[in-house]
Amino acid sequence: MAMASRAVSTAAICALALVLTAGTAAGALYKWTDASGRVVYSDQPPPGNVKVETLSGPPPPANPTAAKDLANKELEFKQRQLDKVDAQKLAENERAATKEKQENCALVQGQLKQLANENVALWRSNPAGERVEMTGADRRAERDRLAKWFKDSKCQG
């Protein structure tokens, strides 16, 4: 009985060793050159004393969502590029508007100085297209109108 138990234990150990080595060898791939010079690839090691190269196992399984992920990343990149272009256009429009406002403010400020100088005669065209000198009341009305625009436009000066 002891002999039978010992035989079963030895068989179990051999089976376990076979299973463990089969699991590790299943992923291995061997490459060697045979006697006729052909390169051989196999999942079994070559017989005899041959120089063999063990290659890594098969590549990992493909990511099933890789194409979708790549498309999403590309879409996000394109959206960032469009957002960047939009931000640049907005900044350029803001710079142009600021420059135009500064120019208008400077122009109105110069006109206010001219209207304030009573020693200089100023002329304007009437509805008939004739040149008419501005009166003191005309100057004050125009100066008040321009001063209101200057204040409403938040010009500096």
C-alpha cells in the first residue's frame, strides 16, 4: 500500500511539473537555423545541439477601442486647434477695437481743444452747403456733445 501511495505521489508531482512547464513554454517562440541554412520558427525547442534564440511571446491582444480612442484624440486635437484660432481672432479683433477707440478718443480730444480756444475761428457747413463761422453757442453745444461722447466712451485724458 505504501508503494502504491508513493507511485501516486510521484505521478502527481510529475503531472504538476509538466503542467507548470507547459504553461511557461506555451508563450515561448524559438528561432534557429537548420542544417540546410533555413531559418525555422517553432513553439518547440530544436532537437540536438543547435544555437537557438528564444523570442518573446505573442504580442498583447489589440485594444478593441484603439481606433475610437485615436479618433477621439484627433477630434480633441482639431477642436483645440480651432479654439486656438478663434482665440487669436478674438484677441486681434479686441486689439483692433482698442486701437480704433484710442484713435477716436484722440481725435475728439483734439476737437475739444480746438473748440475751447476762442481765439481761433472755426467754420462749418450749413445744410445748404455754405461755410458759416461757428458762434459761441455753436461751440458750446458741440463741445458739450463731444465731452459727453468722450465721457460715455470712457476715454482717458
